[in-house]
Amino acid sequence: MNRFWLFCLYLAPTIGFAQSDSNQSKAVDMADPTAVYSSVGAHLYTNGDLDLSAGFAWGKNMLAVESKQGMDALNVRYAHMNLWQGVGVYAESTLQLENDFGTSASIGAVSTLQVGDSWTIYPIATLGSMEIIEDKWIATGTVGVYNRFKLGSGFSLGVDPFYTFGESGYESIYVDTFISYQYKNHQIRLGYNASESQDNRVNSNTGFAGEGYLEYKMAF
């Protein structure tokens, strides 16, 4: 089935459910990467990939599951937010379902810093490991920051750069830039993410390239 129509079929029942249950949904800022809420979502990329996501929240905890790379990989994340003075911790792993390499796991922390009335930054730091070729793992670390700019009327701008470094000269840069719009418990995000990596161990160097995407998410 055409992925666009599959995307639409996936959204239709969730939108209907959200409209019938909107009075029971609590207000949540879906642009905030540290917000804790249950959700379902779908992501359509310009290369034709379709990914689905679901999140389950209780208290300050959240467990999220999301397909990646057109359902060729699976990302699982557990987070406990506002653990101490606004600092949250999380653990996540991306499991490759089709390739024999690329699986990763990490633990990290995220904080919240209010810069102004409309700008909030969320710095993160993680430690983990990644399988660069089959059965060959390296230790990695990542630093980055989520930037959120409130534009008014439900619109937000996000600029999220991340830098990962590892053993044997491994380096990667990842940037996600998007505009999001939230109405009640619905969010639509239009963005572009790109990455570049270098690995001296396998003599690999990828150029900076990425994909545009459209994302829908419903909170409940």
C-alpha cells in the first residue's frame, strides 16, 4: 500500500479518538522534550519512509517506542523527568532489525534552562556504546541541546544540534530543525534533520545530508 495512504489511515482513528476524548486530556506542552505524557504518532519522510510511535506515561515516568528508518529499526526509551532540581534521566536503545550493525544503547541526563520569555534550552549529555560493524562495539558520548522558541498562537521553532564522539576517532553531527503547531492535544511538526559521521576504524566518512519530514502526534 502507498505509504502516504497508510499514513492517513493510521491517523484517522487517532484523530477521531482524540476529538471524542479531548475534554479528558490534560493540557501539555508537546514542544517541550521533557514533558511527560502518553501519545501516539506517525512520521512520514521525503524519501518515502513511514515510522510509527507510541508513548506511555505514569507519574514522572515515560516509556516510548518508535520505529526508525522506515521500520527497519526500533528505538525504545525510558525517562524519569524532574528527578532532581529540574534534571531528568533516561536510558534508550536503538535496535537494528535489518542490518548487522548500528545498534546502540545509552544513558543520559537532560536539564531545563529558561533563557527568556520565548526561548528555553534543554542541554543533554549521554554515555553509551554503538555497534559500528557486526560484533564490533565502541564507547560513545553525546552532548547537545534542544532549543525551543515560542512563536505564539500554538507555533514553536525547534533547533536541536547534537555532537557524538567515540573510540577510534568516531564522530558524528546531527541537527534537527522544525516548525511545530499544537492545537489542544494534537501536534503537527514539519522539519528537516541531517547528519554527518566519520569513523577512522572502518575508513568511513559520510557527507552532511538528511531528509524532510512531516510528523503528527496526539497526546492523551
